[in-house]
Amino acid sequence: MRKFSWIFVLALALASCKTPVVPDPTPEPEPEPVDSTEVNPLPFELDGTFITDTAVLARMFKDSFMDEGTIAADSMVLAGRFLRDGEYQKDYKNSMRTSSNDLRYEFYTPDYMRFVSESDGYALSIPLELGLKPDFTLAKYAQKFVSDKVSLRVTLEHVTPYPATEHYYGVYTGEWLDRYICQLGYVNQNGLERLALNVIKDETIVEGYSVNIYSINAVGLEKPYYKIALIRPVGQWYKFGFLLYKCKDEADVKYFNTILKSFRVINPYGRSKNYLPAQEARPNPKWSEETKAYYNKLLTQETLDFGVFTYSMVHSTSSHYSTNTNGLRSEKARLEEAFGHTFEIMPTYTHLAWGTSPNKFPIENVTEFAGGNGFNGKPVLQFTYQYTINNNNVNSSSTSSKTSPLFDILRGKYDDFLTELARGLKAYGRPVLFRLNNEMNTDWTSYCGMINMCDPEMFIDSWIYLYKLFEREGVDNCIWIWNPVAVSCPQSYWSEDLAYYPGNDYVQILGLTAYEDANSLPLQSFREHYSQLYAKSAAVFSQMPWVISEFGCGAGGAASGEEKRNKVQQAEWVRGMFSDFLQRASFPYLQPIKGAVWFSANDYSGSLTSNYYALSPDLTETLQAFKDGFDLMYPNE
């Protein structure tokens, strides 16, 4: 039998005793509580507008939204946002989608944001490195993404009003998109540089799509590096994406290829909308007391101020001074006598320059023919100033008329001209209805979008540039009128009127322009024209005063047959206008309209009159209609 050592027995006995344990004087630290919150893998903070539930994200991210190169499946999406009618939703259900909603989505991975406009019918991915934020203000017209260094504008365009054929797709884009940007003459005449050769109808860059790309350095602009692309599904001719990307640093140009390659046209569902809030009647606190008083008068008056344009006022150094001055004297006297009414508004037009010669402020003419302040019985000056050096004679087929002054205005090269203008206006002193660059949403002016990189922001930047220059020069008497034409041309989203709107801080009056050329019967009445404009503009601009800064009804022109063949209908048109104004309280469309200026001149088609707006002495019925209207409107004159 084996014997145990007494030492071993003693050890066992001691181990069985329940003696207290003496704590270690230097214990190990207690472990930190474990945070069960997942680490955010995205390069930004998630707020309450983000959805992270994977099941919900899987319902949101439809197969048609995917892009193989960036976000190829819902399993890659770590967070998303659902925008309905301009507001981010905290949840997503299919029942929240209706055909009347504006439906937009953002899907995020650590590297990309996949943006989907279901209402418009497209999707694309944006590298998060760019730091671009969506701007939904004018989402119906153009979805923007912006940062301090980069801007991206995206629209899905339709070949309106042309048929959806290969031929008319070429007609549409050639007439209204790449008319200028594709041409080396345009690049050279405006001091630009090509970053790369044009890409035309390339079907290898994006599978299933035909792509045009124009790469231009707009030297001297804040964001000069432009990449402009048209991207159309192969075999489909009606709708196409239009992308305009611009950046401060050339190094950021490289990101455009990723964005372009991710673009997809999808089936649309919903209704795209704008979110520009109602604009206030916002007097400039720097105005003179006289200018403030006139603006307040416009806001509250229930009567119609009227004027007629016949000749432009010019400076006494102009070779046209005698002709224009005598013409103004005779026409003003003739028409005021025919109307039995003196003008409350005296309009004129001045161009930036003729070639390299600046047009000076016509101080002698405005002193003689205007001088009004709204209270002294003289007409208030409506001064239309246009950024053109060739009377808006722009022509892509010409070798010499592809120049837009906007580039050099933003480069500061016209500062001397503009400063002299500012000082002339300041010296004049009386309130001025200052109408800058009317009818910008067209294809026939030197400051329209097409001749300015297809970028309406160039128009806005040049507007604000002059506004701030005027303020530096102490101009305290200009009330700024923003005046698009009634129907945008081209019929596109990217060049719609509000795309050119500078903002509430820089505009005090909405200008209106809708013409009836009277070359075909029946005529569209004054009420029809301006009711349509009211329906289009009231939600945003009804708090501001409106002035019909330029309008008319023709009498029928030689380009479409016998001159003045519709003069009886013209007279009836004028009677209908006065009839409505005499019942102003019954017609909401007239409530904001405080003034109107008839364009008593002719438009021309080649050497032929295209419509007859000029109130010549032989239009006796029309002149009588004006007289009768003013007699009833102002019975005590």
C-alpha cells in the first residue's frame, strides 16, 4: 500500500477551509462596457432623414435603379433617403408613392451616392469625394448638385416639338443645344480653350447609349472647367440626358466620366416639381427716398401706367442723336394726342456697346423725355440694358458673330463701361425701372443660354456682378426688372425661365412679355396671353409688382401676306384689353400688373415686315380703341 506524505494531507485540509480572500492591492482595471451601436461606415453623419433598415432599403432600391460600376445591388446600400414632394421621409412604403408625387431617392455606399429621380426618369451615381449636395429648388427644370468647387446640373430632355426620329433628334440638338459649344469658332471668339476633342455619337463609352461630350475651359470664370454631355439610349430618339458639370480645379474633371457612365434612363413615375418659395416684394434698403416712394406706389396702385416704345434714346455723341431725338419728339406727341393720354412710362433700349465702342447713358434724352418719379406728372424711365455688342445678331453659321459679352463681363473686362453706366444712372437721380437682359430664355439674344455654355448660371452671375457694381458706385435709384419671354425657346427644361432667375435679393419687379403677331386668325386675346402668364407665375411672384415691359398685337405682316390685313382684329384686341382693365377687380390675372409698354415698332423677316406692331397713323381703328379705353380708364383727364 502506497503511503501519502503528511505534507500532501495538510495541503488538502487547508484547501477545504473557507477563509476570506485578501484583495490584490493593485487590481486589474474593470473592462469598459461594450457599445452595441454599429460604427457608421459612411463618410458623414447620419441624421433622422436617413433610412438604414436593410429590409426597407431592399424595397426602395429597385433593380432598374442599379449601376454595375457603382451600386450593383441593394445589398451594397448602407443608407438611403426618400424624398417625396420636396421633403425627406422617415420611412418608405410603396403606398407612399403616387403618380401625383415628386419621387426622388438617394442611396449611399462608402464611395457613392446613387441618385434616382423617378419622377423624371433617370438615375446616376456621384462620388462622395466631391462633397456635392442636392439642390431641389428647381428640380422640375433641372436637378442640381453643388459644392464650393463643383457644380452638376442634370435634366432629362425631350425632343419637343419635333417628332421622335433620328433626323429630328439631330435637328433639335443642333438647333437648341450644341449649336455653339461644338464649334471651334465659338471657342476662339470667346477666349475659351478645348480640354479635349468633341465626342460625337459614341456608343462605346456607356453600354446601350449614344454619347456626345464637349470639354471646354471657360478661361477666367469661377468654375471654368466644363464637361457637357448628351446621353441617349441607342435606338430611342425622344428623350435623352443632358449633363453639365463644371469645376474650379482641373483635377476634378476626372470624376465626370464616372458620373456619365453611371447614367441610366428609367421608366418615370410621379410628377416632377419646383420648390422655389414665393418671392417677396423686397425694397432695396439702399434706395433713395424718392425711389422707395415710387416702388410703394407701384405696390398699392390699382391703375395702369402706360408707355410706348418708338425710338431708343441715345447719347448726344451718337451719330443717331438727331434722328432719334426728332423721332421721339414727334412720335410721343402724336401718340399721346391720339390716345388722349400722357405716358406714365418712357422706355428705351441701350446695348453694352457697338463692337468695341461703349454706349453711354443718354442723359440728355432721358432728361427731356422722362424725368418722372411717379408723382410729378412726368414719365418714369424704363431703361432696358442688354449685354450685346452686335444688336443680338448672333449666328452660329457666321464666322464672326459667335461672341457673347458675358464671358468678358465676368472677367472684369467691361468694368469701365459698366462703371460709366452706373455713374450716369446715379447722376440722373430719378427712379428707374432698370430692365436687364430681357428675353434671356430664348435662342436669339447674346446673353441666352445656348451661346453661354448652355449654362443659365452664367446669366445669373453676370446679373449679380452688375448689381453689386451698381451698389459699389452708390446707385440708389434702380428698381430691377427680371423679364423672361412668355414661352421659352428652346422648349426644354434646362433653359426654362426660372433657370435664369437671380433671386429675391436682386429682383424687385417681374417683367412680362407676350406678343400676339396677328398673322393668323383667330387671334389669341390679351386675356388669354396674360392669364396663361399669371397661371405660370403667380405662385412665385404674386407678391411683387408686375410690369408688361414690352408687348403688342400686330396688324398682320407682309411676310405672311398683305400688310395690316388683320387691323380690324387688332383694334378688337386692344378693346378687349381695356375692357378687362376697366373691370380689374373681376380678373385676378390683372391684380399684380401695374404698367404696360407697347412696342410700337416692327419685327422683320429678312427685308419683309413679319408683323405690324407699329401704331402708324393709318391704323385709325386701333388708335381709336386706345383713345376710347383711356377715356374710360381716366375720365377726369
